[in-house]
Amino acid sequence: MNASCLILNGDTPLSYVDPGVGRQMGILAYLTVGTLAVFIWELLNVLWYDICVLRSTFEEVLNPTLYVISRATVLGYLIVGSAFQTTPMGYCRQTHTLLTSLYLIAMSSTSFLVLCRVRFLSRNDKFITSTFGLLLLFVLGGLATRIIGIRAESIGPTKYCTFSEPITLYASAFLIAPLLYTSTAFIFSAARFASRRKIDFAAPNGFLYFIFADCASVVRAGLLKDGQGYYLSSIVLQLTSLIFFLSSSTAPGKLVLVDCSLVIMNIMVCRVYISDQKYRETRSGEKVKKEQVMLGLGLHYHNGLQTSRDFQGIQVTKTVENFIT
């Protein structure tokens, strides 16, 4: 027998795979474990801050619940994924079923938080919210392709697990659907923020000032400010993950950035969600203070629009800003 075909250590799972595939499996395992460490650090870093904000929104049940579910399922997915790739667990198919279920719940709940942002920016516009709600169903349909397109198996006679070859091309829908959904939400948010900027088309300061000052401020507001930078970085990593999936010919190569993409998307979306909640809480507090001042003056509050009071037979009326939360 050729010496190059001898298996010196039969307990080593990489002895039963091609050297190139083995290197990719090692990279995938290291990235998954590293991503788990980063996510745990993120949770510990913002835990108390998240608790304080979520406690202030206790009257809302669905959104904070899905926020907690998204965080918990991403953590569970990374823990199971790390054990799946580094531990001789056995029961590869059952473990992979659990792994896939956690991924679907994590991505679905994270995508719902994107819908919360769209609803917040559109001021609860029914048409826009319904449109993105339908797009969310499209995401759920795309995620379902991971169930039937990616499977698991044991490595040789060992109890170590890996993803089965080959991964079908249609399984890429579980990456394409969230990418299109997040990109659409990003474009909508950018248009909303940019529309709030006013541009003086008269260009009294010259054409260059108009381009590099006025127009640049609009672009900066649409692409980077108010959490847009978070969404943009998430979209870039999602696109990179999709490129790796489509360009690689092996299962580990296709999935090498999937875990990183999920974690970055969850971290960025959750940070923006908390930021939006803080903004709503601040505006709500300003509204309450204004109402208290009006009541202290004996003014009457009518649907946030008019206040009135009689001073020695003189009717005084004042328009009050209507806060939209």
C-alpha cells in the first residue's frame, strides 16, 4: 500500500477528507468559534443598556419579545454550530436539524426588527408596513430552502460532523432573500432621511459648494447617519457571503461567512432598534412634560392640536406641535 494513503491517526476527522476541503473545514470552525466569542462580548457589553431600554417599553409585547428571541437564538445557533464542527457529538442529522431551526428563527426575528424600523420611519403608514410585511414573507420562503438544500453527515467512521456535499444552487435563496429585504429597507430609510434635508438649488455659494456641501450632506444623511451605516455594513457582509456561496465548489467554502453575516446583521439591527426605542422614549417624555405644563396653566389639550383658556373673557388659543411616536 502507498505510504501516502496510510491513515496514521484514524480518530482525526480530517484524515478522511481531501486536504483542501479539510483546510476549509478548519477555517469554518475557527470562524464560527470566533464569531461566538465576538457575539458573547457584544451581549455582555450592551446587556444592562438593553435591559434599561426594553423595560421602558414593557407596554409593547411583540417587539421586545422578538428582540430577545433574536438575541437568544443567535447565541444558541452559534453554540450548537461550534459544537457541531469541533466536537465528536454523533447524531449529526439531528444536531443539524436543531442548527437549521435556530438559524431560521434567528434570521426571521432579526428580519422582523427591520420591519419595526421601517414602521417607525414611515410613522406607521399602513401601505408601507404592509408592503414590507409581504417582503418578510418572501424572506421566510427563502429561508426554507436551507432546510431541504443543506444536509449533514458524519466524517468517515468518526462521530465528527460536517455538511454534506454537494449543496444545491437553489439553497442560495436563504442568503438572497434576506439580502434583498435588508437592501430594500436600507434604500427606503435612505430616501426618508435624505428627503428631510433641504437643498438650496439657487446655489448662492457656487456650484462646487452645492455639490460638496449641500448634496454631500444629503448623501451622508441617507447612507451613514441614524443607523444607516450599521445597515450598510450588514448588507456588504451579506453580499460577500453570497459571493462566497456562489463561487465556491465545496460545502465549507460556501458556508464560510454565513455565521459572520448572521451575527453582524443581528448586532447592527438590534443596535438600531435600541436607538430608535431611545428616540421614541425621548420624544414621548417631551410630550408628557408639555402636557403637564399645559395642565399646570389650566390649558385644555385637544388631540395634540389646540390649547385654549379664557383670561377675563378673552379667549386665547395656541397651536401645539403634534408629536408622532
